[in-house]
Amino acid sequence: MSKLSKRKMMITIMRDMNHSEHARKSAAILERLYTCEEYVSARTIGVTISRFPEVDTLPLIESAWESGKQVAVPKCNPDTREMDFRLITSLDDLETVYMDLKEPIVGRTDSIDKGQIDLQIIPGVVFSDEGFRIGFGGGYYDRYLSDYCGNRVSLAFNHQTSQDVPIEEHDIPVNMIITENKVIQCLKIRDAK
């Protein structure tokens, strides 16, 4: 099955989740994240503002601020397919842009170098246990991660994982996937092969 077919099929499955199940599973995923050393030790976290049916990241952002962490959110350039992560200190620092995405307001936020982001939360639709992913199709993260050296973690519902994912030369895997049921140590699985 092609990446496009797998993406469409999984998005349909995800959209079939009712809102209470989505909220419950999102909360369980975040509780697992909060106990991971990668999160605990991170001073600055990069994360997108999720939209249903993705794992809800707004509680993560609020919790990070409460823990004294900095939060950086991407401003996307559709022409170049590149991202500029910018520090936000309030949800008021966001604006709604194309496709109803929420992004930082450039005039109210400061850009941060990727080397200063300790933990990058990588979105995706379908994941293999080795950490390879099918994203939403824009290629933004593959470009961004090509020289990113921090921790790469994805948050996903259990049914999004353990899938066969076609791998392309430019694909960069995550090191860990956290679901409502488990933590998949992708780096260890890749090292064991």
C-alpha cells in the first residue's frame, strides 16, 4: 500500500474516534510523556498546535509552561516548505493561518535556533516500531530534521503504530513513540536490527 493510501486510511480511522475517547487517550499519552527522561530534562520543547484527530498538544504546552519550560511552535513557509520555530509564552501569541492551522505571530514571538530545542515532538499519521513515519504530506519535518540533533519523540494513538511504513532515502525516524498503551523505544529497535 502506498504512503498516500496508508495516510488516507489512517486519517479516516482517527476521525472515527469520538471526542471523549480522543480526550481520554490523549491525556494518557501525555501522562506517559511527562515521566520520560527526555521530557523531564528538556528545557525547551518544539511542538505543533494539534488539530483533531491528532493527539491533543494544548495540555502539553500548558504543562510545559507550568514546569518552567520554554515552548517553541513552528511558523511554516508553504513556498519553501521550511519551518521557523518561534517561542510562545501564551496562546495569544498564535494566529490562525492557511488550512485552519495555528502558528506563532511573527511580530510577537522570537525565532529560536533548532540547536536550542532539546525535545522535538514530531507529528505523524502512521508509524513503524522503528520510528519511521508517514506525515501529513508536506515534507516540512523531513527538511527540518535533516540537521536536528535533539531528542525526536512522537505522540500517537496505539492504532497508528506497528505499521509497515515505506522508507525513502530522506526519511528521518523518531527515537521514541508514546501511545496510550506503551512507549516504543525506536532507537533501540533500530540498533538491534
